[in-house]
Amino acid sequence: EVQLVESGGGLVQAGGSLTLSCATSGFNFDESAMAWFRQTPGKEREGVACIKNNRIGVTYHVDAVKGRFTISSDNAKKKVYLQMNGLRPEDTAVYYCAMQPFNYACDPAVGLIHYDYFGQGTRVTVSS
């Protein structure tokens, strides 16, 4: 059974930093692609960043977070992280870890392709 468990959310002031973690189990981590999505009330869930969990570890970040957020993974620990710096009030959302059991679900040119598995989410609130 695929399990994705996020942690690290919280309340932070604008300009601050947070690191989200996603602990995983139940699938072949090295062959997967993983991503972070976020959702605010009344809006569709949007992709933020993704990473191929192979030895190369290619990543993709959407323009809204490029230069501020960094996705990374630890294949030995089967964990994925999202380092968030320079947080803004508009980054306030529930953040979800996502997985697709194929590396091609993260394309450095195209971005996040379809993801079927999501965690329960962790809330990030950025105060102004």
C-alpha cells in the first residue's frame, strides 16, 4: 500500500522559511517521480515542484516558486523535501506530497505530468 505522510507545515511570517518533509513507503522509490502540490479554498490543486527519484534527480519548479522553493529527495530514507524560503502570504495553502510510479511524471521541460497518489496534506500559513 502506498503511503505518503507530510510534515513540517506551520505558521510563519512573510519572508520566513519552512521545510516540508514527505515520508514514503509501499512503492519502488528509485523508479518514481514525486511532487509537491498546494491548494487553497475555492481553488484547484496546483503543482509546485517535482523530482525524478533516479540517480540524476532532475527537478522542475513552477515560475511562482522558482528561486524560492527547492525540492529534493533522499533515496536512502525514501523521503522528499520542499525547502521554502522567502515565503509570501500568497504561499498560504495546504501542501500535498504526490507520487507517480514512473520517473517520466516529472519532466524538466514540461513540468508535472499526471499524479495518482497524494498524501493527506500539511497546512502552511504565511502571515503578512
